[in-house]
Amino acid sequence: MSQTVKLLHDLIALPSINTAFLSKNNSLAGEERIIDYIIGRANKAKLDTEKQQTECGRSNLIIKLAPKGKIKHRIILGPHLDTVGVDNAAMLNPKKKGNKIYGRGACDTKGSVAVMLNSIEKLSKNRGRPSNTEIVFIGFVDEECNQTGSRAFQNLNMNADLALVGEPTRCKVVTAHKGDFWLKIQTKGKSAHGARPELGNNAAHLMAKCIDLIETKYASRLRKINHPILGSPTINTGIIKCGSQPNIVPDYCEADLDRRTLPRETFHTIKREIHELFKKNNLKANISNIKKFPCPAMETDHKTPWVQNFMRTVRQSKPIGVDYYCDAANIATTGIPTVVWGPGDIAQAHTVNEWITLTQIERGINILMRFLSSLP
Ligand SMILES: [Zn+2]
């Protein structure tokens, strides 16, 4: 087993399930165990460590590798430390079978943590350490729920030439991801006895018309919009709640929808689009935004010099976009050119038998070592 694979093995064996998916006192919950382990390794490599308290009560872990000379540039390696939950405890025991390592977090995102952490450990020991570029590893907490960790990043007032946010991208450079809004639609009617529905006004029926319009006309309108690397925005009706008994005409109905966005779409523009459509069809409904935090889309100019350099190292000429939301947007909003990058395939993330190939881990560490050693 290579150093990086061994490290990944150790990281999987230390559960760091997001507390949102377990009770607070559950011994498997939280990132603390994995943070202690990483601090131990950083101390051995004589690297400075620091914790940053966040709103969820847990702390991001920051490790800095100083350059040989003065700091003139900075690069951030930012994977998240938490994972989703598990269906069976066996997933917390890393297992190597053939070319794969199985276990919770193997690809999302302990594979990235292993590659990014191991790269600074290696650089701390050899002459490849950059002359003037500081390398900062930030292990973020809470990505899988509220991204509290990466939201706290702006409080560090840290500038950088490039940030690599760790997610399984099969070691491809992802320069854009979609954003997300959760919309609540509410319709109002008038209640009446179920035997005399003509005396009431059915909020469920009104909602059915609204949802039908959204899932047909509005959705097909969205499919016609085409971002060069992100494709089309989407909408999905996830929850409808209404009524109390079959024999009462419901006077209220609500539905929660998931609207995935392209750069520059805002709640305001989306609300207006849907309102106008409702109005044209004589439908009345209230629309609100129920996401606790903004989740904007991210789009980094792939022609930015440091992004170009990294893409050259990866031997990738065209930028790539992904559908899912992640920590990257929260780093990008501070003005730092940010990309998503890491070993493993998102198709295996959150699955019951999550795995990553050793080939991806080796490819990841090779690319990152080559890139970091080439920095000024
Ligand atoms: Zn992830």
C-alpha cells in the first residue's frame, strides 16, 4: 500500500458522520476524531495547525506549509471532513479488494483529504516546496448539510491565487457548478363540508394546476436555456402537503420544490418567472425561498492563469461543469479563483457500497505533487 492509500485507509476507519444525520451524542458523529488524527500527523511533519470555530459549534482545521522564502502567492486545498451516514456499521471498516478501497467517505471526500494532506506532508520533507507560495490545507466541517465550514471561510480574510475544493471529479478540473433554491408554493381556498364542495374553494385543486404548469410549461422553458458547460436549469416538485380529512374541502395547500440554477439566476428572477406564468393562467399562489442559506451557482473563468496552469498539469483543455452544489461557491464568493477537483467518481458518493480505485488515488497524488512542486 502506498503512503496515500494507507492514509485513506486510516481516515475511513475514523468515522466523521455529519451530526445532522445522527443524534449529537452518538459516538460516530462529528469531525473531531479525524481532526485529532490529522493534527497528530501535521505535528509529526512540523506543520502549523489552527482551528477555526464555526457557527455549528464545530471547527475547520487549517494547516499551513510555509514557502522557502517570502509569501507572495497562496494556494488553498479545501476538502470537507464530514461524510453522510451509513446503513450498516461495516461501511466504517475500510476494505481493500483488488484495485478498490471500500468504506464511507472513500470517494466523498476522504480520497481528496488523503491526497491533499499527503501532498503537503511530502512537500514539507523534500526540496519541491515552493519558493514563494504558501500552501494552505483547510479541512471544512459540515459540507454534507449546511456548508457551515466553508461559509465561515470569508471570516479568515484569506486571499489566494487559486483554491482547489476537494470533491470526486475523477481528477478533472471542474470550473462551474449549479446553485440551488428550495421554493415553497402556497395556495389558499375556502373550506366546506365534503358533501357540499360547491360551497368551498379547493386549495388542492388550485395547487394541482400550479404544479402541472410548473412541471410542463415552465420545465420545458427551462430545458431550452443552455449554459455551455452547465446545461439547463431544472425544477422538481419534491413535497406536497394538504388537507386533514377526505370529507373536508382543504383551504390550504403547500408544495416544496427544488430549483437548480445557473450563474446569475436569483430568487427574485425565478419568483418573477413563475408568478408571471401563474398570472397568465389566472392562478394565485404565494412563492417563497425556504433555503436557510444562499447556495449560488459557481463559475470560474478557466482562462485565469493559475487555473490554466492547473488544467495544463491535468492535461485538460476544456472546462467542465457539474450539477451538484458544494463548498466551492462559498470560497469563490470571496473573489478567489476556485475549482472543484479530486480523485474518485461522484457516482459512488453517498452509495451503500462507496468505493474509490487505487488508480484514482495514485493519479490524484501524482497530479497534485507535480502541480504544487511547479509553483513559484
Ligand atoms: Zn463531498
